[in-house]
Amino acid sequence: MTPASALPDADALREALRAVDDPEAGMNIVDLGLVYGIEAGADGVLVDLTMTSAACPMAEMIVDQVRDAIAAVVPPQTPVEVRLVWDPPWTPDKMTGIAKEHFGWPC
């Protein structure tokens, strides 16, 4: 068990996840709106993550990169769980303004 006080807060963990790109979209998963939730506590870190499509061929690779990005900023031996969730389904309205501008969509 990791003391919760030793863990970065959810904002810092979310910032670490900006290093993870969806290679098909060419954009980080945070700005794409794929990170649905982050919990950090005594039991470790839990990240709820979705994909733009349930058929995403890169899902396993992205999950591994999320786990690695979180593990890099928390104390060693901190449990990190990445849970793929499909409800609610991802839609483009979950993207940040940065992502919408990147794809030329109105904000």
C-alpha cells in the first residue's frame, strides 16, 4: 500500500497522461477526451479510459502506455490499474478545444 499523501494528485497524473498519444488520431489521450477518470489513494491509482471505438486496434498498446506513464510518476511498487470503459461512449464533444482546433472543428 502506498500512502495517498505520497501520490501526485489527479491533475498531475492527468498531465503525465498527456505524453500518451492515440497514434491513429495523432493527439494525446487527455485532449481527445479518452481519460474518463483518475483516482489516487492508498490502494494505488485507477485510471478509467475509453477509446474512440471499441474496435480500436491500438487499445492494448495505449493501455500499456497509460500504465507506464502513471508508473513513472508515482512511488515504486504503487499499484496502477487501467480500466477500459465503454459507457458513456466516446464522442467528439469530449475533446478539448485544443483537440478540436487541431482537427479543424468548431469549438
